[in-house]
Amino acid sequence: MSDMSSPSNSSSSSGNAAGNTSAKTPVLTVDHLTMRFGGLIAIDDLSFHAYRGDITALIGPNGAGKTTVFNCITGFYKPTVGMLTLDRPDTGASFMLERYDDFLINAKAGVSRTFQNIRLFAGMTALENLLVAQHQRLMKASNFTIGGLLSLPGYRHAEEAAIEKAAHWLERIELTDRADDAAGDLPYGDQRRLEIARAMCTDPVLLCLDEPAAGLNPRESADLNALLRDIRKTDDVSILLIEHDMGVVMEISDHIVVLDYGKKIADGTPEEIRGDDAVIAAYLGVEDEEVEAVEKEIGV
Amino acid sequence: MSELADKTAGAGQGTHGTASGPKIIGALKDAAIAGVIALLLAIPILSFRTIPGDGGLAMYSRWREVAIAVAAVFTGRLLLNLFWWSQSGTPSRTKASALKSLSSLLSSSTRFIAPAVIIFAFLLPFMPFSNRYIMELAVLVLTYVMLGWGLNIVVGLAGLLDLGYVAFYAVGAYSFALLATTFGWSFWICLPLAGILAAMWGVILGFPVLRLRGDYLAIVTLAFGEIVRIVLLNWYTFTGGPDGISSIPRPTFFGLEFKRFGDNTFAQYFGLEYSSLHRIIFLFYIILILALITNFATMKLRRLPIGRAWEALREDEIACKALGINTTTTKLSAFAIGAMFGGFAGSFFATKQGFISPESFVFLESALILAIVVLGGMGSQIGIAIAAVAMIGGIELFRDLAEYRMLIFGLAMVLIMVWKPRGLVGTRTPSIFLKEKKTISADLVQEGHG
């Protein structure tokens, strides 16, 4: 575990990491995260940072535990051991994510996610999908339905603002023409982008994307890259993504964390990862006679 | 089964390969299978009849009827195969599209139909053909329309399958009856209180079932409905047990009573000749207004964040959580509001009947209300209204046919569900639109998993 490319592995991780990546503030700090399912250790003592304004990619071979990390961060699983700290850059508040219930992670901490298998509200229109995402704010504006029932001006203004915001996002994902079509009717690539827009409508500080490029053709994949770069540029949001498509990962991410069998095997910029022997070994496998040497190198 | 049928088909018909042979052979084979099934069903159902004879029951057989039934099924199926269905065995395209256009007409012309129906409903008591029977029937139908609309919030919008809805109807009725008979409060005070109490019971039911989905939710709600009924039946000191509660006060028109004699009666005040019809017409307007309140409240709620959250919950609960929607309060609010309207309907039922007992709140009622919602199309207000009229009106219409009416009725329901598996109006109307309102096909809308 004393590998050069894994900067954070102890309680002094923040100092260490800051030295490595030029004084960026972390939004998400994952500290000694372990997740066990019975006898299976899905994640084993994982520590890393996601920095503000960065696109951090979480990669690894199938079954490496990437989605489990996501489920821990977004509250769908409670980690067995470890700490997940989210520092909201906007309010300065700090949240221990492992202590929050599923929906509060989004509502309070501002972590928003998409799913590996798209989970849009298929029977609702694209516009409705984006309005449901703004539920928190609209619910407050409607005085928990009472003001809404009476059509008070406060609620009407909030609803207009919500529609405007939804329209803005539809514009950005180029789906304005299909705003009133059922989400389930949209082509696959559009559904992916709509899901990202829906996640963005919750005003997140950390956007977690679970394989956003899965099943996309090269053109749609390029559109997705453009969208993610655009989001990073214009919105104050940090992105954490799981991806298998190395084209997407290498092109857009600022920082890559590589997992294999629940352990972190590398952590660094795309250039560093590209040349990392442990990563190459994990992805491509190694010759039998090299196994020992590689194992020594990656510390197992 | 099919091997057996094949043999019968081969032995019985002895078909030869002709020019259009395959089609005829296939049709005969299919008809023979249907005939065998009919035979197997007819033997236990039709073939024997018991009559009280000397010193006990005598049994005589009815093989002629069995033969007629089997022959009818065989020829009917054969004719359907040859002339009605296309070769693939599905209804031909023209018929399917005709049905589709009918349903789209139904859903698209809601805008014109709904106001017309409401105006017609308001004028119904003054129509030349309206009489006591029609008014009583209209009151009954409207009660079920209201119950259907109330259950629609839980089942149709939030996608929570509730088989114990009658419990809230019962809670509303008993709350009303007990409040009115114990404290002597008037209808207009007891009505909202009964609604609030029913809503409270909706939340009480909601808590234990929050984590349950689908079949499990259905079973627990079913049990809840039975628990409420059995408590009402056995808590003799409080509810009167099987004797029920009688002499529940009737509603008054701003303090004017609908009585033949007395100081302050409706007929006397307006200088009308007393007629028992006045009270029924008054009840009709009460339930009409209550039902319309349910409808407009539901339509308004659908367009509010809470309503969209209900529908989102039906579509995908996990995605809701990821978007920061508190699924607990969302589910509980659906149960509470659905139950509240059930409670209103229950109060109305109590004041209309003047007497209630647990017998009125059996599982069959829950099933009937759910059938109305499913038949009408989950989530569709107009569909549910049509289904309620058809079901309750239909049951009354076939009253002369005695025991066969349920048979006809069941058959009609099966046919409708085969034609339109998602109910009469299966399409969904979006709650909001940017440019153009497009209805959403039923295939995309989820049915909810609880």
C-alpha cells in the first residue's frame, strides 16, 4: 500500500493530497471506506478525494466495486467501515454522508446521481422529469401543498422559475423540441443526457454519474463529453464518474482513481494512469512469470 | 391437454388436405381444443342438478345442456377462427385500429365531454325521465365515482395497490355516525371531522406498509381492511357490533329538515308540497358536489409538486430517492388524502342510509372500487367515472336476470380487460406542457409496484 501513486492513505491524507494536486479543495473525501456483504469484501479500505471543479473518474475492471462506492456515497448502502465527508463549497457546511438517509443525501448534502441502467420516469414527459427533480424547492414554495392548492403568488412564481430552469436545461441538452414527449419515448442517448439534466436540476455540488457513456454510439458519446465539459465550465459542480469507455475517461477527466477487487491500485492524472503498470496489469493481465514482480510492485 | 385435443380433432373430424387445408385444419384443431375445455368445464358445472326429492336430494343429469354448450363453443370458436380472426390468431387490423381510435377519441375529447357530463348531472333531477329509482341509482353511482376517484390517488397516481380501501369508507361512516349520534353535531361539522379521522387512519395504515411493495402491500392492506371490519363487528360497547348504529341524523338544508311533519321543514319553508323526492334530490346534490370536489382536488394536486412526486413514485421509487424526494411522506400523504375522500364518502353513506353496520364494509366493496379504478384506467378521472357508471349501473340493469347477472357482468369485465388491458382510458395526460399537450401511451406508464 506504499505505492507512489496513492497519495491518501492515512489520517493525514488531506495534507498529502494537497501536496499532490496543487492546493485544490476537496469536495468529497472518502476515508478508509470498507463495504462487506457477508463474507464478500466489495470495497477494501478505499481512500480518495474528489476535488472542487474537477471531473474525477472511478475506473476498474468489472466487479471492482465501483458502483458499490457510488451506492455508499449516495446513501443507498451504509458502509461497514469508513467515513465519507462532503464539504459544500457554497455554504461551507460539512456532511458525514454515511450518517444520512438516502433522500437527505441529495436534499441536504447536494449529492446527485444517475444510474447505470437509466432510471427516468418513463411515463412522464421530459419536462415533468425535470420538474420532479426540483421537488424540494417547489414543495417549500407551495407551503407543503397548501399554498399550491390556493394558487398563492409565491408558488406561482416558484413554478414559473422551475419551468424556466427546466427549459434552460432542455436547451442545453438539445431536447427542447421533445420537451412534451414521454421520457421513455426518447432515443437512448437523449435519455442519458436527460437523466444528467434531471440530476443537475437538483442543484448538486457533486454529480455522480454511473457509466454515462454505456451503450452510446461514438457521436452520442462525443455529445456527452461536450455536455460534461460544459457543465464543469458553467456550473459550480464537481463530477465523479464511473466509466468503462476509456476514450471518455481519458479525454474529460482531471483525476482518475483505479479500483481492482475493491482496492485502490492507482490514483492520479490521466497521463499518470496511462503509464501505470498496476493499471495495465489489472486491465490486460500479465504473463505468468511476471505475476510475482507485479504483485510486489502493487503491494499485494 | 393439447395432445388429447389433437387426437380428438384428428379422430372426430378426419380432415383431408385440401387447397385451403392448413387454415381449416388449424381452425378445426383450435375449435376442438376449445370444445374439450368447454366439456371439461361443463361436466362439473352443468351436467348434474340436485333437486329436493323424497327423503333427501335427488340428482338428475343434464347431458343435453352439456352437449349444447360444447357445440356452441366449438362452432363459435370455429366461426371466429375462419371469419373474424386473421391467420395469426389476433384480431384483424381494422378492428384493432377502430378500437384504438375510439379510445383516443375518448381521451382526447375529455375537454368537451367533462363539462357536458357535469351540466347533465346538475340537471338530472329536472329531466323529464328522472324518477325516484333513477335518482337513487344516481346517488349510488356517484358514491362509487367518488370512492373510485379517492382510491385513484393511492392506486392510480402513487401506484400503491390498496385492497383495503373500504376500511377508510368504514372509518368515515362510523366516525360520522358516532359523532353525530353521541354529540348531536350536524352533518356539516361531522363531515370534515370524519374525513380527518379517515386520513389519520390512512397514515396509521401507511406506516407499517412503507417498506412493502407489490403483492405484499396488497396483502397487508387487505388484512387491514378486514381488521377494521372485525373490530367494528366485535367492539360491541362502542360500535354496536353487528347491530350497527341506527337513527343517524339526516343532513339538513341550512337547518331545514326534510320531513313530512314538523316546524322547520324544507317543504314548508319554500311552500312546496312535501315529497320524499326532495330529500333524495338534496342527497344527490351533496354527493355530486363532494365527488366534484374530489375530482378537482385530484386534478389540482396532480399539477402540484406533491402530485408529481406521487406519479414519480409510481414510475421509479429509487430515482425519487436519488432526487431528494422524501418517499415516506410522499407515500403517507397519498394514503392520507385518498383515505380522506373515502372518509367523506363514508360519512355521506352513513347519513344517506341512516343506519350502518359492518356488513356494508366487506372486502367485496374494496374489490368493487378497485375494479372500477382498474377498469376505468388507473390515473384517468373520466375513465373511472365511466367505469363506475357502467359497473354500478350495469349491476342494477341486469337485476332481473337474478343469478346470471354476475356471470354476464364478469364476462363483460373480462372482455374489456382483454380489449384494453390498461383500462378504458389507459393513456396519461401530462400535468404540464411547454408547447403542446401530448397524451402518453399506456405502454410507457408504469403500473406501480407499491
